[in-house]
Amino acid sequence: MNYIENIFVCLVAPLLVAVPCSRGRGRRMIIFFLSGMLACLLSSYISTFLAAVRGADIFSASVEIAPFVEEVIKLFPVAFFLLVFEPKAKEAADNAIMTAVGFATFENVCFMVENSTGDILHLAIRGFSTGAMHVVCALFIIVAIYKLWDTDWLRATGFLALIAVTITYHGIYNILVSQKGIVAAVGYAVPVITAAIVLAVFKKRNNQIYGN
């Protein structure tokens, strides 16, 4: 079944048309959103292949393979941008967020198609939670961009450490949401709560800096 590829083409086509029609920051946002969607597609191929090679079941693959593959592949567009274009930290941070959003969007659409649209409440909860989880993982990478990128000896080790954190966070999320009842509810709530806390911290910090 090639429904994933069909969905990818349908979603990507209008965005590709928008790329030459936009300029500056808007164009970069679209490109990195597309990069996130492509990262999701590639991750599904690689995870499926590795699961087949290892003979892993669906649960093992979602916990042991998918978090590692997805977080590493999701980092590639941002790492390429940092290494080749040497942007300002804020530009790279925005691009990391858009990559995560693109990844989560395509993942949610594929989940909806695969599992039908019967339970709209569950789809909405999962959509918000998955999006928050991927954004939180991107925020870990943003910490590395702001705090570690300009220090050569910390760049590689710091990124590796934070990638390990994102893989662990992602894996725990997958474990929780694969369960039922209260455990799954906790799993869906954790990324949303984490994202809210981070946003509150950022807002407080900005208010202290700018005196608002």
C-alpha cells in the first residue's frame, strides 16, 4: 500500500508551489516545514526496514527503533543549515521548530488515514500531544544551538547529549501512549504540560530582558 507516498505528494505539491512565490524568512519556514515532512517519510522507511531486520513487533519498534531514527533524521535539515549557511541562532531555532511541526503534521495525517477518523476526540488529543512532543524535542535542540554551538569542544558532545535526551523523551512518550486508560492519558498530557512550562519560562525570561 502506497497511501503514505500519495498523501506526501498531495501535501507537498502546493507547498512546493509556494516556495518560489515567497521570500526571506517565509520561504525558509516553508522549506523547513517540507523538510520535516520528508524526514517523517524517510523515518518511516528506515524504521520499517530496521524493524524487519530485527524481527521487532510493533511495540518494540515504536519504543526502541522509531525514537532513535526519527530524532536523528529530524536533526539533519537543521544541522545542514547550521554547518553550511552559519545562520544566527534565532534563525536556526525557528527552523528547528518548523521541521518538528512539519514532521508532526505528516505523522498525524498518516495516523488518521491508517486508523480512520471515527473518534475525532482521540484524533484531536493525539494531534495536539504528538505536535507538542515533537516541538519539545526541537526545544532541546534549540538549547544546544543557543548554548553550545559557538563552543567547538562542546558542539559535538553537547548535541549528542541532547539528542540522547530527545530520544529518551520520545521513547517514554511512545511507551505511555501505547498503553490504555490513565497511563495513556498521562502520556498524552506530558508533552502539552512540558511545552506550556517551557513557554512560560521563555515568556518570563523575555519580560525580564525587555522589562515588560
